[in-house]
Amino acid sequence: MPPDLPTLTEAFRRGVNREPGGPPIERLGLVLSAYNDGPPGELVSVSTHCGAYERNNNVCVLSLPSKGESAERLITASMLTDVARSMALAWEPDWAVAMSHAHRDLQDAEGESDIWLGWVTYLSRHLGTVPPLPAPVRIEPVEDKGTLIILTPERFTVANPEHVALARRVRELLARAGLMRRAGADPRG
């Protein structure tokens, strides 16, 4: 996707939520996605939902390759922390996450929260204060915007039961602090 203003303007115009053929529904914001044209298994994409209010998420989701040379280079705690920090500073989402599809599918199946908790997760300050979390979890501020949560310095995988247990424990602690529901969500469901 060329980063020139006319191309981005048109992408945002097309990404506005609307009824087919109708006017934009401003409160729903807009969606913009971009991806590379890499070989199978090495797809990189970013999806941004922004400008939403009234019970919707403003979120950035980064999907990285699961295998290959790109995965080895990109999927590290330090790289994902830098990327999530950049996403938070550029887009100021309610939350942002770097996680595997397998981990996302596991959380979706458990259906316990509105916000995914990934290997690296950003939570906006307006959602609340991140409580102390168990080792080896690392918490880092993102200027005055919010907080990054890095579950483990080693590569997170759902094949490791310790990683899955740690993620569940951290998600539980964050839920108790009221941080795992999207902005404006009714806590009663």
C-alpha cells in the first residue's frame, strides 16, 4: 500500500462503516487493513479499527508470519514490543495486541473477555490501571498513553502449557481490575 495521502485517503473513505449504499455511520468509525504479498505462511497484515465510539473498539491487530525467515526475524519479544509501542503511539487505540492465531482462537473459544491478551498487549490508560502482575511478565509505560504488557521474554506459544497458564492468570488479574472489556461496554454483558 503506497503511503501517499491520496491512496490513504481513499482507503479510509472505503473503510468507513455504512449500510450498503448509505451514508457513513460515524459512531462505528472505520476499518483499514494492509498486508504484504509474501509467500504462503509469511503473510504480514495490520488491521486498524479507529474513530469508533458508543460500545465499539478502537484497536490495532498485527498478524505476523507463522514460519519462515520473516517469522524468525520478526517474532521476538523485543521486536513485538517495539511494534506494539509504535502502534499505540501512532493510532492511540483502546488496545493493541501481538499474538498468534492459535492463541487468539484459544481465547475466542474460552470467550472470557472482549479484549484479547497476547504475548504483547497494549492497554490504553483510559481503560484503567494495570495491576502488579506475576513474573516473568513485564509492564512498560507508553508515554502518558497506556501500558504494554509483555507476558514472557521467550517466544510465546500455545504448545507450552506454562505459557497458556500464565496468559490465563494474567487475563484473570486484568479482568478483576476491569481492564478486559472494551471501552463503553456494559459490564453486565
